[in-house]
Amino acid sequence: MGKNSNRNGLALGLIALGTVTLAGLGIYASNEQASPKPKPEVAAQSKPNIQVTPDEPQNGEVTELTPRVTQDDVKYDRSTSTPPPGVDPKVWAINQYLSKLDSIPAGTKVLSVTTKDKIATVDMSKETEAGFGSMDEMILVEGVLKVMSQFKDINAVQFLVEGKKIESIGGHIDLSEPQPVIPMGGN
């Protein structure tokens, strides 16, 4: 009888340990889902004072970027294209970039780009509000900032959705203020 009671005690102990572990995981998971979205991590910036040496388009061509995600980084492949007659090269360049992103909702596009005091205001369609994970948001925002660096009249980008200022696209990058363009550089 001594061996059976030891086995029963061991079995009951393991069941109790498993139950406590599962309960703890359940509580953790429910708290994780119920927690509010964190404030964007990037601090708001005053008007950017950045000088950029752009890769200015030649002969009406624009530089297009295609993101390529590696193990722990994003690289950008370059190509050139010529916008159709009557199409704003800035709108064309960003929409070409957006068309290459698998992770954004269908129909996401730039409606217009206006420039004043070297700040481009990029007005995006409502599909942009669908929300993004941190990596997808970074690829979208960083790509737009790199694409816009090719235009010599732009040093920063203010993002809008359907004409309204936004705080963020996915909750990870503060877009409430103009963001400095990112030179295309070698990548």
C-alpha cells in the first residue's frame, strides 16, 4: 500500500502543478489581450531641420523601391520607372512602393502629395487605418520616407489619412509630426 499511496500522491501533485501552470497562463493571456495599446514609442519632433542630398529623378523617371526582408533587417532593391503623363511623380513613386507590400490591405494608396516649406504632406486612403504590426508599420513608414528622399524639395513627410492628421499607423511609430526623410544611400 505504501507504493500505491506514493504514486497517487505524486500523480495528484503533478495534476495540481499542471492546473496551477495552466491557470497562470490563462490569467497572463487574458491580461495581455486586455491591456491598452501602448503610446507610440518615438518622441514627437519639432519641425525637422535636416539637409538631404537627394537622389533626384532624371528625365522624368522616379526611383522605385522594393523591400526585401532578411533575417533581421530590411533591404531595398531599386529600379526606375516613368510616371504616366499627368500623374504626380511623388504620388506615383509612393504608390509603386505600396503596391509591392504584401502586408497592407488591398486598396491602400496615396491620394495626394502637397509640398510646403520642404515638408511633403502625404494623404493616404482610409485602408491605411486597418492597423499594422510593428515590422509592417516600420517597412511602410521607412519605405515612404526613403522614396520621398529622391525629391530635392522635400526634407520631411507629414502623414495624413483621408485629409486628417494621424498619431500613428499601427501604434508603434509617432507620426503626429513631420518625419525626416531617410536618404536611400546604398540600401
